[in-house]
Amino acid sequence: MIRSRRAPLLSCLGFAAVSCPDFAWAQDAEVTVEPDAAASGRIVYDQAYFAEYQVQNAQDMLRRVPGVDAILSDLGENSQERGFGSGGDQILLNGRRFPGKSNDLSKTLARLRAHSIARIELIRGASSDIDVQSTGVVVNIVLAEGASLGGGGTFELALRGNDEGSLGVDGLVSYAGSTGNLGFNIGLERNLWGPDSENGERWTNRIREEVRRYPDGVVESLRPQLWDREHDKRTVTAGLTYDFAGGARAQLNGFYETVDIVEVNRTDVTRFDRLGVEVDSVVEQHTQSDGLIRTLELGGEFTTALWGGGLTVLLLGNSQKQPTLDDRIRIVEGELREVSRTTTVAERTEYIARTEYRLSLSDEISLNVGGEGSYNKLQQDLVTAVDLNDDGTVEPVTIPTGDARVKELRGEAFGELRWAPSTIASLSASLNFEASDLTSNSPFNPGRKLSFWKPRIDARYNLSSAGQLRLLAEKQVSQLDFDNFVPSYDVLDDRIEAGNPGLLPEQVLNFELGYEHRLPNDVGVLEGMVFYQDISDAIDYVPLQQGSVLVSAQGNLGDAWMYGAEITASLRLVPLGLRDAILTVSGELNESSVTDPFTGEPRRLRDDEVYEFSIGYRHDVSAINFSYGFDYENRGADSIESELFSRDLVRDGPLLSLFAEQRLTQSLTLRGDVQNLLGSNQYRTREIFAINQIDGVVRRLDGYRETRDVRYAIALKGTF
């Protein structure tokens, strides 16, 4: 096993860091990627492996490693809503998670200079060197030594636009340096593009063709819509690190971000009677402004050797304030009428304290124990006014618990034993106990206490020098989303949604059996996995009696199950003479079942799209310092969205993006991107019920097709 050398923990990042050396790439350095390294549980890609690619940051390096591209695509999927927990993303820095919770890990990787990285490790078994419980391979970025050397930075300047004529400039710059044992860094970023999302709400422009019909299929109205969204995110990161003479380290990290979002959509409505005769035409305009969403995060971490092991203490505080104004107007024969106006101010606060102690009991066994406590609070004030009598003036509407308050005190104790009796087998067994005390000002459920045991077993066995069998059995407990506790405004249906403070966490017994086969000479990796999930208290919309009113809110459906299979292949195209071309193909097939609370009939789970697959390709033409590639994703069949007043089938069309990079010098690269080349169409069909879905009488049939804008970007990025 290759041990990580002691190195500054957060070099050249937009967080607390010390600087790293600007050493030249060693062309004759050893590259440990042969199958024997795989058998030992750790595969190493050192400096020489990346030399010909002239990489500039950590993200560039990871894209060149077979099998890692799929991990990068899934960044953030395992993120913890509250607290840190024992899980985390599969990408670590010197064996530890990247600091903070509000940070975009992909941007953090872009700020980490390639010259500060000694090697990339793929860890395939239970290792005492890492601090997370992740499924599959863990990617560990090991930083180079040299805390006292000079500093350096990264930058990116981008021109972004779309096929609707939008144009803007953004970018990022970061710098890290040190003096003696004290390291410092600062990072600045502006981003005009919200990231892609499955429901398309973050695209800059959208066009929707919607048709509403009477129950017999006759057209009730035509509603073409144009959506325009402006997004402006500004981020500042900063930090300090101090390495004590005895080996201890202290870090302070800071993060501040503002996001300004304004979305306007215009709908030209033409209504018809049942005979197809036009009745009237109006224009509806909806404006949603998120003002300035402000997020402030401060954190500190202290690590030291203690009693033959390692102690880590982490403290973090995070606050976010989000004001939202939602305004709807209608233009009838040139006359402007306000239909509704809703204002929401949400403030979220979180404080975390976590302590871990890691101890190697022998060469084969290590122990990790600790505890975590967190305090979370949500304050939301919701005020709405609606034109109730169609006179063009909005009147205040009383909302139960419009001034919602939710608090949680949460504690977790954990213990994990890792055993690696040989180079061919490893076992990780852990047990977590979580308890929380939830309180709210809701008259329907003012408070409750929850507690859960969460066992986990992860076993690995190397069938050969290249093949590894993996078995995972664990109990997962979802974190409750406080937004589901409180009332909210539903943009799609223009109504207030009730909250449910009595919501219980979803519990899942998860079983996975997987196999990984690494081809010789670093040609690629093949992975397959089958899984089964036994789900209790599945979360989805349910009918909820609040006083004398039946409402639709997030609730617990009862028991459910899901099973399926995943397969991934990441291969160098050596048979075609293209060793520096990597093709990555992945697919997933699911089957699930739950009882619909409105119809009593079995159906698939809400987020089950039956299947999805993706294809990625990257080719580095080293002779001319040029790279190009594409990513294609197909998101599967119709998914079901069922609630009290409607039943929907939703399907997202495929996504296609292209890129090309020209490395001008070893420290300067020109990159072009095209996102969403196929328009990312979304299709939705809806049944709207006269009273509710339980009654079963259909009032209207809706359907639309939505197309999103094609995005373009040209960026100049580099190091200094």
C-alpha cells in the first residue's frame, strides 16, 4: 500500500490553504497503474501520467483518468442537507472531504492547480487513510509537499451566450500563498449560468407550447409561453491554514455568495368554447424575483495526533436569506390587471460541531469513532394577495402558519471498524445512532422526537489482480427537508401548497452487489451493479386533513420497493489506435412499486424514470495540444407525479453537449462549449380534477412541450 505523505491540506483552493510548489513535471517519474497496483487496493496516477496533457487544474487531471468522469458527473448527489454525516462525495483531498457545505466542488477542483498535486489515487477497499463511507472507488487527490514555497493562482475568463441573443462575461480567479507555516488563499467568482437541472428551470430561455382540453378532448385554450431567466452569482472564498511544529494543523475557511435571479414568462392565452369558437384572448405575465439570495459560511478545523491516533474537531456555521417576490398580471384588451402577488422571506441557519478520532489498532485493523451535533432553524414569512372577485385588485389571503418557524436539535454518534486482512480482501462495518428533536409553530404538529440506528457493512474481495467483487448492506435514513414542513407557493399551478410538519424520514434497507474489472495497461474499467431497496415511509404527495380542509402535502406513503441494475464502461480506444481517446458508457434500469394514496392502485415511485443511459467521449490529440469531446444523456421514460388535484406524466428529452480545448501554452488554454444542443425538450401531460383525484372526476386535460435554449461559451483559463 502506498501511504499519503504529509502535505498542506488545502493548497491552491478557494478555501483555507497553503501554497504548493510550482515544480516541473518529472517526465521519468513512475506511473503505478499496472494490475498489481489494483490488487493492492490502490491505483496511483502520478505527475508523469499527466505530463503530455499539459493539465492546469485538478478537474483537468481527473477527466483523463478512466472511470472518474462518471464520478465527476455525480458530484453532490450524496450531499448531506444538514450536518456532515459519515457519507460524502467520492472525491477527497489528502484523504478528507473538501471543506464547507455551500461550495460547488466542481469549481473547487477548477481552483486547485495541477502543479500542487503530487498524485491521484483510486482507493478500491477499506482504508484507514480516508474519512468517508462511499460506495465504489474513492478518488483521493494527494497534494505535493512544500508549504514554504511561493504561491500561485488560477483564472478563467468566459464569454457566455445562447441562441436567443443573450450575452455576458464572467469568470473566476484564485490565489494561494504562504509565509513560513501560515498559508492563505482568496478566490473570486462570477457565474451567469445556473447549472443544468432535470426540470429545466435553470436554463436562460425556454419556449413552451401548451394546449388545454376539455375532458372530451376538445381544445379549451392555446397557451404559447416565452420564459426568460437572468442569473448572476458572485462568490468570495478565503482561508487561513497554520501548521504547528508538532504536526497539528488549524484551518479557518470563509464563504460568501450572492445570487440574483429574475425570471419572467409571458403567455398568450386564446380560449375556446366546446364548439371550438374563440371566446377571448388575454396575455398573462408572471415575474419571479429571488432578490439577492445571500449565503455566509464560516468554518474551522483542527487536526492533531493524540494517543497514537488522529483527532479532528470541526466547527461550522452557515446562514442563508432568500427573499422571493412572485407577481402575476393579466392584460385584457390593453387593460393591466394584477392577478396575484406573493412575497416570501426564508432564513436558514445551521451550526455544526463534529469530532472524529481515528486509530490504527494493527496493520490490518483501524477504528474511527466520534460524534456530531447540529442546530438547524428555518424562518419563513409568506404573504399572498389574490384577485378573488376579478375586479383587477388583489385582496390579502389568510395562510395558516404563514409565519412558519421550524427548529431541530440533532445528534449523531458513530463507530466504524475497517479490516484489511490481506491485499485481496477488506471489510468496513459501522453503526451510527441518530436522534433529533423537532419543533415548529404549526398547530397541527408542534413537535416530536426521532431516533434511528443506521448499520452498514461494505465488503470487498479481489477475485483477481484486476477484478473486485463488492457487497454493500446498509440502512439509510433520509434527511427531512424543512421546506416540506411549511406552506409554499406553487408556480406551476398558481396556488399555495400546504406544509406537513408531521413528515417522517424515509427509511431504506439498501443491498448492492457489484463487480469492477480494470483492464491491463490502464486501458479502462468495466463496472456492474445490481441493487434492491426495501423502503419504509416513502415520501411523496398525500391527502392531508388540516382542520376541516383536505390539502395536498408531502407525506409518507407507506412501504415501497425498488430494484435495478447499473453498468458502466470507461475504455481507451486502443484497438482503433486512439489510446488518448476515452469512451464512457453507462446505463441504469429500475423497477419500483408503491401504493398511490389517491387511487389506492400500485404505481412506480415518483422519481423512477425506468431507465437512463449516457455516453461520453474525450480525445486528447497531444501532438497538437488539442482536445475535444461530447456528452450525451437520455433520461428515460415517463415519470409519474401524483397529487391531490392533478396527475402528471413527465418525460425529459435527451441532452447533448460538445467541447473543444486548445492548449496555447502549458499555463494557458482556450476552451469552447456548446450545451443543450438538442434543446432538452420536456413533455408533460396532466389530468386536472374537478374536486380532487380521490373523487376522480376529470375537469381538464393539459399537455405541453417545452424547449430550452442552446448555450455557447468561449473561455480562456490558466494558471499564474
